[in-house]
Amino acid sequence: MPHCLGHEGSGKVLEIGPGVTKVKPGDHAILSWMKGSGANVPGTVYSWKDKKVNAGAITTFSRHAVISENRITPLPAEIPMQEAALIGCALPTGLGTVLNTARPKKGQSMAIFGCGGVGLASLLGGVLAGCSPLIAIDLLPEKLDLARQLGATHCINAAQCDVLEELKKLGSLDFAIEASGNVGVMQQAFQAVRQQGGVAVIVGNARFGSQLSLDPQLFNQGKQLLGTWGGDNQPDLHFPVYCDFLKKKELKLQPFLANVYSLHEIEKAIDDLEKGVALRPLLNLAL
């Protein structure tokens, strides 16, 4: 510390360093922590007053930033900057968890455990994949309302019922996507999928130091538990696909774009996120 933060965003290229071929000045670009092709440049160190301020290969909480070439993906001009910011992490993590990691077939059932930004992006992936039933699970009614708007066929309020019992009423569950970061929910997601081929994918980030305890008999039943590295995306391959979804209006992103803040309002943005007021706070550095 001090350290520049921000792991996803969009921006306009002002200058390029020697050997950079991926973008040119004037291009719009997606900024992501996910590594693509290009130079892997060490983190920049900035000067501020009498201090040195560290930054990783990407930092977006600033009006200007030096970004490693392999964390940039060219953005088609017709994609708005606000939508493009989501392609840096939230959207590809959720979509990729379904389309790249789980890979369901049309008509297979899926439950999303946790309807925050990544969970609802996973739900959008389930819609694209044609999953049915497509079940959303959360503690907050407003999150479940959003899930319905985005395509969930069924919603379960985990604060009001036994989730596993409710899922049984809906039939055999092929896939579970855990996006809450709660280890108890991770256990529940693994329990929920069917024997002989059911797949649970853990995408939620648990609190540092947490431990996950599992019944080994679940593996003997033929269930599979998978992890994912941000949706297992290759930015150069997958980000253009997600941009194409946006161009074709195949993704309902309105709830993700509803809350925009200036950098000076970042404390309010974090507070609104914790309270569930904002699904995905966006910082507009021009404000």
C-alpha cells in the first residue's frame, strides 16, 4: 500500500509502447485481469506526492492507467463503453462458467446459487444455452425479481425454505452454479445435482482461510465438482463472441447498467453493493 485497484473496465487507447500491435491510439478497448495475447508487462509504479503507488498489470480506478498489452482486447466501435466494462470480468466469468466450464446441452436443468453480478451473468449463460428449468436461488427477493426478468423459470428464496427439498420438487438437477462464495452453499450445490453425471461448478470466492468439507460418498454417486478460473475464458477468442451477443441484443444487461457513480462516490458504490442496492456498480471516470 498504497496500491491502485480496479480489475475490469473499458477505455480509449491514448498511446502505445514499443512493439505493441494489438491496439493503436484512438481504439476502444476492454480491460481485464484475464490474460490474452501480447506482452506481459510488470506492474507499473506511479509517483504520488512523496510516495510510490503500486499497480498490477491492470488498474481501472483512475482516469489514466498504464495497462499490460495482454490485458487488453480491442472493442468494436458499436459496443457502448458501459456495456464493454462488464466484459472485463463479471460478464465473461458468468457466461464462461456456463458455456466454457459446465457446457450444458439444450433442455438440461440448471440452478444458480447466488444472484449477484456473477450469478446473474451465469443465469444469462443458462438462457443462451437453453437450460430448462433454469432456477435462481438467493436470500433477497429483489435479486430473485431480477433473475425472473433475466430469464429464470423458477425462483427459490433460501431464507424461507429448505432449498434442497424445493429443488427435488422441480425434478432431477443436471447442473448447479455456485456464485455466493459461501462454503455452506457450495456444499448445498454439490448435494443438489443428480447422481450419475450431475455437475456442480464453484465460481464464488470464499472468504480467505475458509475450508470446504464434503461427503466423499457424493463422488461415489457419480457427481462431479468443478472449479473455474474466471469462466475459463481466452479473451482473444471469447470476448469477441460476447461482444457479438451484445450486438445481437441477446443479453439483457439493463440491471447491470443501472447504477453509475463518479470516482468520488466510490465509498457509496461499495456501500450500495453491500446493501444489495446496486447489482454491479459502474464508475464513470469522466464524471
